[in-house]
Amino acid sequence: MRLAVQPGDAVKQTTFIDEKPNPQERQIAREHCSRWCITPNAATAVAANCSRIRRGIFHRRLRRVRQLSFAARHVRRHAGRAEFLSCVYRIREKNGFGVGLNHVVEVLTGADTEKIRKWGDAQLSTYGIGKEHSRPEWAAIGRELIRLGFLRQTAEKFSVLEITNEGRAALKERKKNNADQTRRRAGNKSPPRR
């Protein structure tokens, strides 16, 4: 069983070991790292006969695949896409600045956090409209929207979500479709019976 370890992780770990003040702790940590083959030259770590780690990795990967497939299905069916985009748009419109993926997810699930109270995001129409999905599911939908190009995540000091032109077009299309459906429903209503 091979666990992926980046070369930078190995350097970071050896730096942490070298910073330990106690020589005994340094020796124990070096032995531990050598057991896992974590060296600056090695980009992989070998876990010998550790079924718990293998099972954990398998289940984490399986959970991630399920979240991604859930997001892909929901984004393709447009369920969740409009709510997520609308939430990003309304937060930016109300506060005057963008927020990160986790804050959007918290607003959609109706969380009661300090940021939501401080910025007054509980008054948004999108607050709590996504309680039918879990936070990891909403996060997966958000990442899928980024991947599809409806949202862009900035790489500045703070990672902030911004709606792209494709995302704005999708929101306008949804508003137009909702207005058409409302007009059709209003036109199809029969007069009240006497």
C-alpha cells in the first residue's frame, strides 16, 4: 500500500523534527519517518501491513467519489446550481464584497455562525434554502460549479468566489424560465366556481 506524500511534505516534516529541542524526541521522530520512508528524496510513503490505514484511505476516496458524483448529477440537472449561484450573487450584492466557498455553504444550510450574524446574512432570501443537502454535498456542488466555469475562485489574499459571465447567464436564464412558468400558471387558472 502506497500513500502519496509530496516531496515538500517530507522536507516540512524533517524541518519540524530538526526544530525539536529534545534529542530523544528527534531520534524517535526520525525513526518514525524512516519507517514510513519519509525523506526529502522520497515522494511516497510505504505503509507496511496497516489495514486500518488502507481501509481509511479507501473509505475517504469512496466518500469523495460519491460527493463528486452527487455534485455532478445535481449540477447537470440544474438542482442546486441556481441556489448556489443565487446565494453567491446575493451575498456579494448585500455586503459589497465576495466570500469563500464555506461561507456560501453555511448560508445555504442555515448555519448560525459569527460571520453570518455579523454581516446579517440571515436576512438573505437564500439563507437556509439548502437544508435538504449536507454541507459536504453543497461544497461539492460549489467545486463542480467552479470546474464548469460558472464560478471563479480568486487566488488573492482571501479565496473568494466570483460569478463568471456563464454563471450570470445561467442565473438570467433561470429568472426568465421562472417568469414564464409563473405567467403560464396564471394563464391556466380557471375562474373560481360559484
